[in-house]
Amino acid sequence: MDFNIREAKKSDMNAVHRLIQELAVFEKEADAVEVTVNDLVEHGFGDSPLFHCFIGESDGDVVGMALVYNRYSTWKGPVVHLEDLIVTEKMRGSGLGSALLAEVVKYANDLGVRRICWEVLDWNEPAINFYEAKGAKVLRDWDVVQMDEKGIEAFLQQTKN
């Protein structure tokens, strides 16, 4: 299958949202997506964009995407975080994932960052193998830490006392 990679536009955010939902189902978190299409438009294309997105298209359909944003490492300096690289099931094995990752790496290199980082689920062996084959290191001795809205509220309540 033929595909092309390009920068996302506002009009792509419906398709991006669909891909995010598809990933959530794959990751067994179908009900976890809270971001809306309007959020994606506002956060990605407002006065101070919070992310940059690349789209993979085939036959006029959006069939993959990579969403990144800037971070800062106290050890390395500027870094790019790859939040999600998503390829629809029908396009897996077509080279689209490699092409999207290559676009992210070129983008990060152009920014002059010293690292690109992302997470991968420990049970997603195909993704782990894909990333390692591309030269990425999977740091299996690190755990992801998150605090959701309820955790934030609980923390702030604890600190008021």
C-alpha cells in the first residue's frame, strides 16, 4: 500500500481522535480517552500549540499518526516526547510506522534535541521489538508515574491541612 507523511492540519483532528480511540481499545482502555476533537484543535493549533502531529495517509484516508511535544530534561536539556505513534491495523507491516518514526526523528534532530523519549506497554512485544530494531532502548527498570485529576485533588486537599 502506498502512503504519504505530512504535518497535521486542524481538519485532521477528527481522524486523529479516531486513531486515539482505536489505540485506547487496543490498549484495553476504551473508556479512558477524555480529550475531544475540539481539545485537539485548541491545543494543537492555538496561539501556543502544545503538540506537533504528523499524519500518515493512504488513498486519502488518515491511517496513522505520530504526536510529539517538547520537554526538558535536567540531564540532557531539550528533548522531544513521542506521546503516541498509531498505525491502523490494516496498515501494520506496510512501513508506515517506520516512516512516521523517521519523521519524528528528523523533526527532533532539526530542533537540536538530545533525546526522544516515549513509553510502551510491557506486554506490547511487537512494538517493543519494532522500537528496539530502530535503535531505541527500552528501559525496563523504570516505571511510569502518573497523577490523575482525582489524585491531584486528593494531594491538594492533603497539603491544605
